[in-house]
Amino acid sequence: MRDIDTSVITETIKDMCLKANIELADDVSSKIICAKTQETTELGKLVLSQLTENMEIAKKELIPICQDTGMAVIFIEVGQDVHLTGAPLEDAINEGVRRGYTEGFLRKSVVGDPLLRVNTGDNTPAVIHTRIVPGENVSITLAPKGFGSENMSRVYMLKPAEGIEGVKAAVLDAVKLAGPNACPPMVIGVGIGGTFEKCALLAKKALTRNLDEPSPLPHIAALEKELLEKINEMDIGPGGLGGKTTALGVNIETFPTHIAGLPVAVNICCHVNRHVTRMI
């Protein structure tokens, strides 16, 4: 049994909030830089050059990559041989988000009630997904999610008979409907299977997977590749101004489902696909 005081989790998440909002992960930034050399349209090249310059300025000046610093989404895996001491886990997580966003002067975008719309003032609460796993470590992934792209996301409850072609049609439909509103080039997370809420969680988690790591399932890796090619043929392009770089990547996660269902969720992220992982 390993004791971990949750104050360590608080400090870790505070630092992660700053890191994620100021510096894109290498897998995302390298895709943008690569896309700049491969784009064929002049407007597309210009937009990608501006995105690259923006990344460099943010990293150098220690300022946010995007003015929408998102709602904090936390995936935390706690080893079953860990004994957490100190403040309750969710309180510790939210305190880390509060400190990160207030001390880092990051925009606070969370309202306490979805209808009354009063800002909480510190970007809490975070959306927290907790899993108990084997071992004596705590793994934390932070993914601040901006809502320009989040609002473009969709869930499709397909019939099993629609099969893989139905899945393709759903993903392409979601991207087409998003168009320029999701600040392309996009990163597209797809969840297939489970239930209504499970497929959405899978899609969100898919956005945190390294874009250079295809699915370990051959048929899903092939589907990721095919969808990315089809999406980049849509001519939405960087900034929605046309071009071959509509998406930087498509990541798909799957889960067993019911014999009567084929749930599909498409969680779209803009080019600022922020994600940081730390192990304690």
C-alpha cells in the first residue's frame, strides 16, 4: 500500500493546467507544422503559418494558445494499492484547477448552473472521470476543452444493420455539419459501442490519444486512416477557407455493445487539441 496525499494531486493539476494551455503536445504541434508543408492552397498555407506562429509565441511568452482556455476534463486512474490521504479526491482536483486558472490568469469559462449562467469565477468544477486500476500509481490526463468545437459534437444511435458504412456516414456527417465552426484543422475523436453515454466518453478519451499512435485493432486503424482521407477531401480546409487539411487526425475507441444497438459519438476538437498526462 502506498500513501499519497491529495495535495500532490492538487499541485500536479495546477501545473498541468498551465502546461496544457500554453504549449501543445508534440503530436499535435508536429501535425500542424507538417500540414503547412503539404497544404496546396495559398489561403490554407497562410492559415497554417499563422497557427504555427501562434504556437511559437504562446510557448515563448507563456500565454494561452487560444483565448478559450476550455472546461477542464480530467481522466484520473488510481491504483488500487494507493491510499489517498488529505482532502477528498474531487476537492483536491478542483482545487488544482482553481489554482491553475486563477494563478495562471487563464480565462474562466464555467457557469455554475447551465440555465442561470452565473460564472463560478475559477473555472471549476472540472469534469472528472475516475477509474480504479491495478498498481500503486496515480495517472492523470488533463484535456481542457474549448466549446467552439465541443458544440459541433454529435451522438448517433445507429441500428446494427447500418454497420461500418453507417459509422462512416455518421462521422462524415458530423464533420460536414461542423464545417468552419470547429476552427479547423480539427482532431476528431470517435467512440463506437457501449451505450448512449459510454460512446461519448470513448470519443472524448480518443482525443487524448497520441495522433501518431493508430488503434491497436487493425480494422479500426484502417477505418481511422480511411476517414481521415475522406475528411481531408471535403475541402473545408484550414480556417474553413478551403484546402486539403481539414483534419489532423481521427482517433477511434471502441467498447462492447448491446445486440440491438450501434452507438456512435463524434467529439470534435479544434487544432488546439490540448492534453497533458502525468504519473504520480
